[in-house]
Amino acid sequence: MDINNVNQKTTFNNVNTIIFDIVGTLVDYVGTTNQEITRVFLSSGFGEERAQEVVNTWEKRQQSFQDKIIKGEVPFMLQDDIRRQVLSTVLDEQEISLTRDNFEHLVNVGRYFTPWPEAVRQLSELENLVKTVGLTNASLTQITEVCSRGALRWHVLLSTQLAQTYKPTPEAYQLPIDLLGIDPAHTLFISAHPWDLRAAATHGFLTVYLPREYTETPLPNDQFDLTLHSLDDLIAMFQRAN
């Protein structure tokens, strides 16, 4: 449903919490990763094309490893450790040698993800209107650094690390329900990832799709409760409802 077709009073008088995905939805992880790995590679004597090859392989293998954790094929491991292990393997395979400092910088690139334009202001305004909760697959160490650097403020910040799993497993979405006593029927779940929203919907959350650059587009049969053009539209709706 497009946001222009929503009955604001009916919908938003009953909403008391918003859960946000963070990486991709509020911060730009693809742009930051590409920028940092290109900078490191250029300073190390490698070209942009080589940097992009490493990024593509690194990200694909990280996701593959995480999928194995989700399926229960391997024990839980933090994203920080997955990045380190996979990057080391990819660099060895491609016979690329980096200084220790450059290697560590890339391993920790997830701590430098930058907020999308206006995201800091928008989140701050929403925080004054409704409870805001962050739910991310990033580790607590990583996401605390991201939010501190980017000035993203929350009432509560949760990582699926607490459940020793990753979205989209059911345990990840049960986390805020169990820890915070959240009622999904009165909670908006906002994400730029359609797969995230599909899983959230199975727990009864009101799903809100927020398109962002680099993220996948919904499938033809995806049906979310709202599709936003901007978080400013959501802010205006809460203000009118109040």
C-alpha cells in the first residue's frame, strides 16, 4: 500500500513502536565499503577494478557463510569474525598483500558505515513521537560504533547477536518481542530489504518498505503494509495522528 492511501488516524493512533533495520536502511554499507576498499587498494598500488573484484567476492562469500549459520550448518560467528576470515582467504587466493593497518581497516569497515542523507534528523524526529528500536545483524560492537559515529539515537538498540543467529531466522524477530514486550500488531517494522519484511510479517509486524540505493527490489507478489518515499512522510503522518 502506498503511503498516500493510508488512513493516518486509524493506523497511527494504534502504533507505539517502530523497529528499524539499520544496515542498508539507515546507513549506506555498499557505498562506504566500496569507497574504503578502493582507497586502500589505490594506496597499496592496486587498481579500482581489482578492488571491485575483491569487494564482490568478499561480500558474496560473507553472505554464503552467514547463510550456513542461518541453516544451522555451522556454529554462530559474529559478522566481524566472518569478515576477517573471509577477507584473509580472498586476499590469499588473489595473491594480494596488504599492510596490517590496511587489512584491519577493511576488516572493521562495518564500523564506518555512514548514515543516508537526512537519516539522522529523521530518526531524531521520530524518536520524539514514538519508541524507536534498532534491530540489526551487525554485532553490538560494530553497530554501537556506527551509531556513535553517525549520531543515530535510539530508545533501544538490539543485535541478533543476542539470539546467536541472524535475520531472517524466526528467533531474530522474536528478540524484541521477548526482551521488550513489544506487540507486533502495534509496531511498524521498517526495512529497505524485502526479505527482511517478509520474515517480519510472519510475526505479525506492520511492514514498511523504504527503498534505498543498492538494495534489492520487492517481488511482484510482495505485499507490505506501507511503502515510503521518505521517512519525512512517516513523520508527517505521526504528527497528524497526534
